[in-house]
Amino acid sequence: MWHEIHPKLGISLMDHLFNRMDGAYPSRWKAQFPSEQAISNWREAWSEAFEEEGITTQMISDAIRVCRNRLDWPPSLAEFLKLCKPPINVDAAVYEAIDQMRARQHVKDVWSDPAIYWAAVKVGEYDMISQTFSQVKPRFEAALKKVLDGEIHPVCRGSSATSSRRTCSSGSRTRCLASVSLRSATRRCGACRRRATMARIDAVAAGGKNRVAFLDMIAVSEIGAVQLAKTDDGYNVLVGSTPGRLMLFKSYADHPNILNTSLKSTAAGRYQILYRWWRIYRQQLKLPDFSPISQDKYALQQLREHGALPLIDAGRFKEAVAKVANVWASLPGAGYGQNENAMSYLLAAYQAAGGGVSA
């Protein structure tokens, strides 16, 4: 990378850096290199350090700007590397991570340092958004330290709920898992797997952003934030799965119809859909498969039939939850004798996903 001819520059990145430094320090820069061999040694030593330290071209541009504005003499390699990776103010980084994780849900995130992004990923988007500053700071600080101690990759670009494709940092584009096979899921990079927990159906098709956020809330309630992050956003989860012992199915061709004998349930997918109901609604809604989009449409139909959609659209969150509590056993007031999540917890999940509430 560093020694290849850049298509736009017409020279290598190392030669371009040499010229930039020469421009910033006329006579002083070149005076350090008495021969062509000295320049060649500089190229090799600096490019090797850039590779080992995960230095990006943006970091180098920022470091050159600091040199130009603050340093009277050319920096050594060690000094230049420090300029490329200045110390991160933890408090400022936490605030940035909170803001940018919210922006990331709409593919509008901008990060000052990829280390901040990866630390936020380690903490988890839901916790970054829903917890208070004092709650999340210790976890973020510990995560940031681990990130800085290892190799730092570029920010992995996520996708919005309205996009049918996503792009990872390598620049390659892979189809979202509306396809029948789940094998492609294992080929996605870690950040793509841990992107914003968003329903695959977009706001236009769903009928509004509140509806999409409500679907995300149901997924958090039924599957849990940890399993959502570890799986294909919950769409391939079987009933009885736990964060420590994931139980997943392998194909979206149809509902897996796998009976959990201990729980006496065939529930599967992001919304824990029972097979006996899936057969009816697949025919009614003319759903081609059990793909994420089909699961989203099934859940929306449940909301529609139970009269929750007008309440969701109006931001009357608690009333909407009450309308469908008998559909999903994890919702407060379901009354099935299973664990029911607190309304405050679900409201936080709903708002973190972009849902609005009425005054």
C-alpha cells in the first residue's frame, strides 16, 4: 500500500509524504538525508511502523497538520507516530460514542478515531444509547484500553434500515440476509454482525419509524440485546436459546418447526413465531419464506390485528404494549407465568431505536 503508485497522486504514498514534509520544513527536512540510501531507509522504517501501528492516511494528514502548526523542527518517527495517535480524552470519547451510535442508526455517524468506534462496539450499541454517562463510562474506558492495546481496524460501515445492502470497511458489498441461506451471515465482519439492531423492513414499507422501533423493542424483549448482537439480529434464533448457549436454525426457506420438548414450543425467529400460526399467516400474507422481511411482516400483522398500530403511530407506547401483551409473553402484563420485562426497560429500547412518544 505505502510503496505502490497511487492512481491519483502518480507517486507512492511514502513519496507523497516525503514531499509534504519537505514543503512543511524547507531545507530542514531534506538536510536529514545525505544520500538516496538514507531516503530509502526512511521509507522502509516509516512504512513498516505505519503497518505495525495501524496508521491510516487520515491519521497522517492530521499529524502533518499538527507539524505545520506546532513544530518548528521535523519530528522523529516516534514523535510522528504520537501525533498520528494522540491521547484520547475518555469523557469526550464517551460523549462522541453516544452521539455517533445514535447517528449510526441512520448511517450518519462520523468518528474522530476508529478506536472510539470499536470501544463503543465492545460495549454494545443498546447500552451506549440507553445507559447514563456514569453507567457507561467505566465499561467504555475498559473497552477503549483493550482496543488501544491491539490492532485497530477502520470503522466498519453499517447500513440503515432503508438499505437492502451493507458495506464493510473492506469496501466489499454483501447482500443482507433476506436470502434463503444463512451461511453468508458467518462471512460478515464482526462489526457488521454487531451493527445497529434494526428490523430489516424500512420505515416506508412498515408505515413509519415508530413501527420499526416497536419491532426492535419486541426483539429486545423476546431475544435480548446480547443474543441480538451475537446472532443475525435474532432472526435465526430458536426458543430456549441463551447468550451462553445459542440455539440457531440454518435456513430461511421456511419456519424451522423444531419442537423444544422441554418448553413444548416451536417458537423461532426474531419475534419467536409459533409454527402453527406461521402456517396460517404465511398463506394469508403470501410470504415467500421465513426471511427477516417475512418475519417483520408477520409481526406487523400481529400489531395490526390487535389494534396497536394507531397507538404506535401516535406515540402512545404503553397503551400499544398493553394491546399486544398477550401475543409476546415477555411483555409486561402478558400473564403467561414467564419472565416479563419492565415497561421502563422496553421504553428505553424503543426510544433507542428511534421511536417517539407523545407528551
